[in-house]
Amino acid sequence: MSLGFRMDEVMTGTHRFGDDAFSDNHFMEFRVTWGPDDLKHWLNPFGNGFMKQSLSGTITVGGLCENRPCEGQLCLEYHKGRIKYEFVFYVDGVEYLFVGEKAGIRPWNLHVSHTTCYGVLTEYKSGRLVSESVTHFRFATLPAFLSSFRFVRE
């Protein structure tokens, strides 16, 4: 039996469709639950699962979809100065890939680097750019985020 944890995170912001440079910003939000199944595996710097965990939840992309189920992974790549979200979801039979990054993470800028995620949404199969986004972890959601921490046994 292994011990892991889960946390619930909400990232809210806007996106702009990539095929129209003059398009308006649209609402975007993803609500995901993430965490490792096995803390020993997750904390092993010599394994391929180091600081990587699965995530699942929902995504809303204004003008495309609302509360669609999504699934993928979150990588805490502090050694590279980033946190990377990567997940897929479907709309009308089309698979989409979202890759988001919280970049430039340094000890002195955590209040900014841990709260801003720059994302790119593409059609998974073709790689065609759908939209680019900026979402934020809102400080108002910090109490809910922290209180969502829970241990899980697998």
C-alpha cells in the first residue's frame, strides 16, 4: 500500500483564439485535482516520476466549451524554474491538448511565478493552434486550495 495526496486547484483567466489576431479575449478556467499516488516514487529524484502527478478535472474555454472533463499530468519542475500542466479534453469528437506553464520560478518571486500560467491550446491530432491563454491562481482561492489537501492510500 502506498501513501499519496490530492489537492484541488482553480486557474482562471482569459484566452484568445489563435487564428484571429484581432479577436476578443474570452473567459477560460480549469479546475483540476492533482497529486501523486505514491510519495516515495514522487520524491525520488532518480526516477522518471519525480515531482510528476496525474491531474483530472474540468476546463471551460469561452467560445469552445464549458466544463469539459480533462485529464493529464502536472510536473513540478523546480530545477527548470517551471511548473507544467499538460492535459487533454474532447469537444464534439475532437481531442484538444492544453499545455500551460508557470515560468521563471525563483524563491523571491513565488507570489507571481506560482500564480500565472501561460497556456497554448492545440488540436491534438493536427497540432493546429486553437488559442493562447493567461490564467491565474487567485489569492482569494488560497484557503480552499490549502484546505483541499488530503492524504490518499492506493
